[in-house]
Amino acid sequence: MKEQMSNRTLFLYFTSLTGAVIAGIVWLYLKVANIGITVIWEMVPAYIDSKYYTVLMCLGGGVLIGLFHRVYGPYPERMADSVKRVKDTGTYPYRKLPMIVSASFLSLFFGGAVGPESGLVSLLLGLCCWAMDQFGLARWKMETLIAGNPYIRKKELFRVMAAGLFLLPDQIVYDKGKIRWKRKEQIASGITAGLTGLAVYELLNFCFGRCLAVPHLHGGVLILRDKVAVILLVIVGIAAGYLYLIFQKASSWFFGKLREKNLTVFNAVLGGLVLGLIGSALPMTMFSGGNNIQAMQYEYLKYTPYLLILIGVVKLFLTNVCIESGWRGGHFFPVIFSGLSIGYGFAAILHINEIVSVVLVTGALLGTVLQQPLGALALSLVFFPVKDIGWMLLASTVGGCVPVPVALRSDPEKKSFVSNMIQMKKQKKFLPNKG
């Protein structure tokens, strides 16, 4: 019995090591993304003084992205496609992670108005599937070696298990049918790896600086005028969400026509040209917007209200242009930044509490775009004060429940939140009563 407990402990040590490796890779991914942006947009311009620098760099980025996609394919995948792949196949092709990471770096390095979410989600899914295969391989090695030599030293056993972490994907092969793998042991392994990974990730942030800074905004005291403006601000957020969907549909149609003609490189270069021209005039519309969220809280008074609204709307447009032209990435950070920019603009126009304004506009905007009130609420909680959760819930729910016409949906087969709820209720109503 003691020997069995000792083996379980040894295996948990291995899962901890695996979790630490995953945390290190994720941290390094985000760190390299930040370094690349710093080098191209801060260090190099210090030696090259040209008013055309932004346009030239975006065009260069477009060429590299277009050529990359022509050779390797359209990576990284959209987040929904990555998740669907795992649901359908039960795994993710982690052997392609170097390609996926490289593709996401290109969009981020050259100023694309996209977030790191797509590349990060693909990386995490791939690493999680890799970790499960590593657990299986290590378990198989442990049982095989112990069966062959019951007196094998724990140090040697752990060394053999850890050596599997350095195997190429094609070399991770073992007999799955011979593994005695209990459900509670799988859960314990996953929890151990996750907690260790989180601890290592935070330790790396503490020692070398945080890679992905997610600012948390703070609000002031509400007055009656703030509450009166609630309906107007929610409507503004929903309207901004509809604008995003219109831009998405138009960009998808336009660049889709070019893709049909196999103009992959031209697509990416055209997207880079639009990005460079707009970015030269409105620099805050470039990049993911994550690093500008905190700055916006303290610097929004430097901009006129109408310029803030314009920046937010143009960001919604530019994000869709980038994604559809091949500058692949996520849309969560850009959409949140747009909501903040528009919210600050209306706060200045209406002379109301700026945090309530951005909470309502951003919540309604996210709800409309995602058509998922809970998802919009979860994202809002990352950035906004918990004490304003009531406003977040209101805006996210209203935005998520407003029906989106089929013509504006990215996936016409995907029904709205309300339609799904109604359908679930009907199915429940007609289920046979087993009582």
C-alpha cells in the first residue's frame, strides 16, 4: 500500500513538472509578443525618423503574413474553430503549435488591431492535449518499468518519465489499452498541473515582469444624472455592437471575394495598407488595445469626446479588416477598448460618471457581439469594479438578448441567445415524464 501511494506521489510530481513547463511556454509566448512590439514600434523608430514608417511597417507585415499563409495555411484558427476541433476530435494537433505561434506573432508584431486570444487559445489547447498525452505516456512507462523491475529506484523512474517531455510529437507513442487510469487520478493530475502552472506563471511575472497586463478600472460615486442616462448608454453599446457586426459582414464579403481569386498575399497587403494609413492618423486604433486601456483611464480628457467616439468606432472597423484580410487574432481586447473609448466619449458629452458610462457601453457592446450575456459579463468583470456588477449584468443581458438578424451573423446557422433559450424550453416541455 505504501509503495502504491509512493508511486502516486511520484506521478503527481511529474504532473507538476508538466504544468510548470506549460506555464513557462505560455509566459514566454506573451513575453516574446511584447518584446517584438517594443523592438518594431519603439526601438527601431528611435533610429529611423520617417512619417511613412507606420505605413511601411504595416505593408511589410502584410507581405510576410500573406506569404506565410500561402505556404502554411491560415493560422492561427479562430477561437471558436479551435474549440470546435477539440470537441469534434477530442484533441488538438499540437505538432502545429510552432506554426500557429509564428503566425500569431506576425499579426501582433506589426501592429494588427487584434488581440492575442486566438494564438493563446490555440497554444493552451495544444499544450493541454500534449499534457494529457504526456500523462498517459508517463503512466505507461511507470507501470511497464515497475512490472519489469519492482525495485527500480524512484529517481531513475522519474528521470525516464521526465525524458518524455523532450520527445517530438510523433514520438509520443504508448499502449493506451494497458494503462490503469482511474477517473479520480485523472482529475488529481489535472488539478495538480493547473495549480503548479498558475504558481509558476505568477512567479515568472513577479521575477521578470508581467507579460499580459490586464488593468482593472476604478469608479467614483454615482449621482442621479448617471442613473438617468443608463438606457441611452445601453442603446449606444448595442448600436456599437451592430456596427461591429456590419463591419464584420462587409469585411468578410469584400476580402472573401479576393480569397476566392487566391489573392492571399494581396489580401494581407491590402489589410496592412488600410491599417498603416489609419494607424498613422489614429495610432490608438492599432494593436490589441490592451495596453491602452489603463492609459485611456488617465488620458481620456486629452481627447475631445467626438474623437474618442471616432477612435472606438474606427477600432471596430479596423479589427474586422485585419482579421478578414489575414491578420489573424482575437477580437475581445479590441472590442473592449472600443467600448471604453466610446463610453468615455459619451461620459464627457453627458457629464456623467465615466466608469458607469464605459461599463454600460462596453457590456452592451460585448453582449451584442458575443450574443452570450454570461460571456460578456465574465469579460466585463476582468476590467471593471465588482461593485458595478449590477450595471454589468444589466448591460450584458440586454445586449446579449437583443436579436441579431441572420444577415449580420458570422454563422447564419448559429441562433441568438434568446432563440436557444426558447428552443431549450420547448424541448424540456415535450420531454416524456419519467415519473
